[in-house]
Amino acid sequence: GAVVSQHPSWVICKSGTSVKIECRSLDFQATTMFWYRQFPKQSLMLMATSNEGSKATYEQGVEKDKFLINHASLTLSTLTVTSAHPEDSSFYICSAFSRDRGNIQYFGAGTRLSVL
Amino acid sequence: SQKIEQNSEALNIQEGKTATLTCNYTNYSPAYLQWYRQDPGRGPVFLLLIRENEKEKRKERLKVTFDTTLKQSLFHITASQPADSATYLCALDPGGFKTIFGAGTRLFVKA
């Protein structure tokens, strides 16, 4: 399967700071990347869909100014959690998708964010 | 409303037995359905995709069925091993590029 690298895997930050999470598809060009949030024992909740070279499409209830997504190339998308607060603490997961690879999402390993 | 339901209770089985996990959905007409495996603290890993015109799909010890009339998919692991212990997620496409995931079922295989 395809390889998607997500970095960092774990981050602890102070309340009010911003945190950037990177998602890279290492062996294919991802026309679309997705960002999810997952709480313990719960399903993956889609936050936004990111297409290369265009603005991300956010799901209802997700603050665009809070969760900044950039998809500058076919292999890199970033999620920046701005002015993080303890309630933003969660497990964030990205996935990369390309029609050329079938209708399959290839996931990163996830980032555990803890805001103190 | 649209829902994907997986058994929220953990499934405990003995090594060597067949594990069967259920995924039911309502108010969707997906063109395909997928199963993923997720280990604690990790991202999901794709296992199998089955299309609406396929009744069954196999991959090694895995078998998936898809009944569009019952709106149900069954996921089987034969000759289960402790290494199969994980959470298994059902996912379907509501149209477009999105994928909607179930909450998953935790499987424990005891040696």
C-alpha cells in the first residue's frame, strides 16, 4: 500500500500557541487529502477536505480560522491549529487519496495533540 | 437520518475461531463499502473494498460480504490470531470523495 507520513506523532503545547501538523504522501501524488479528528472510542470525524491548489472545504461546525489547512503540492498538506486550547486536545489523522489508486484512503499514523 | 452502525461492544474470541463483525447502514446507497483496521494510537489501514454489485470478496483469511437489500456488510476473519486484535472500521461513500466511517468494533483474540 501507499505510504503517508504524518508528523509530529505527538505534540504537547501551551494554551494559546499554534501547532502545525504535516501530512505527506511519499509514493504517489494525492489530489485530495482529508483531515480527521478522533476522540477515544469514537469514529473518525471528517474536519475538512483539501484539494491541491485550492481552498479546503470544511465540514459543518469546523472553524476555518481555527484549523488552517494548506495543500500547496500534490504530496503535502498541513493543518495548523491556531491559538490552541485544552478542548482542542485530540487525535488528528490525515489521509491521502487519488482516483488513480482506487477509491481508497491511505492514512497517516496520526498526531496526538495535548494542550495544557 | 443517515447512520453507520457497528457493534460498540468488544468481540472476544478464542484463537483459531472465526471472528464475524457486522456493519449496518441506513439511508445510504453506497457504490462501495470498505473495511479498515486501526490499532491503538495509529491511523487506519485499508483492508478490503467491496462494490455494490459484488456479494463477496476475499483476501487471505479475510472475507467481506455486502448485502445492499439488508444494507449490511459482514467482515470475517478465519483462523483468527492474537495479532488480529484491533479495532475494525466499516466505511462507505455517500457520494463524491468523502468517506463516512463507523465507530468500529474492538476485536480481542485470546491465545
